[in-house]
Amino acid sequence: MSLACQGIAGDSDDCADKREFDPETTTPTRAVVEIIADLEGVETLELPPLYSTVNDLLGEFASNPPASGANVEITFTYEGYRITVYQTGLIEVE
């Protein structure tokens, strides 16, 4: 894993990489794969596909989002990273 142990604001106690994506223009699946490819320094096509179950779940999450008050998040592992996708369009990678 190439994830540096430094948060967005330079907080060295935060070992998560947090990035936002626009759910209107990018699917969560695409955003996750692009983030991991960036962290690993590889092209997206060099990574294995997300498992179909996770891919389907993220697709449904994006196309039929829950009410904003639900504060839904989905957490799973991919390529050795623990990934949390938030309903708000934030992705956290640890």
C-alpha cells in the first residue's frame, strides 16, 4: 500500500485519504477505482474489477440514493485498503 499516514489538513494522526467525488457526474465505483489507482501509481485498468456485489451495491447507492437524513455509508476492502463511501460524495481510504 502506498497510502501515506497524513490527513488532508496535514494531521499526522489521521491515516485516511479523504476525497470527494461528484455523484452527479461520477459513479462511486469509478471514483473508488480512480482513487486506488492514484494511490498505487497505476492505471485503472491495471486493477482487478470490484466484486460484482460491491459494484452492484455502489451502483444502487448512486442511482437510488437514500434520503439525505439517513447518513448512509458503505465500508468494504479492496486491494488491501479499507474504503468507506459516504452518501455525501466523500470517499475515505485507509
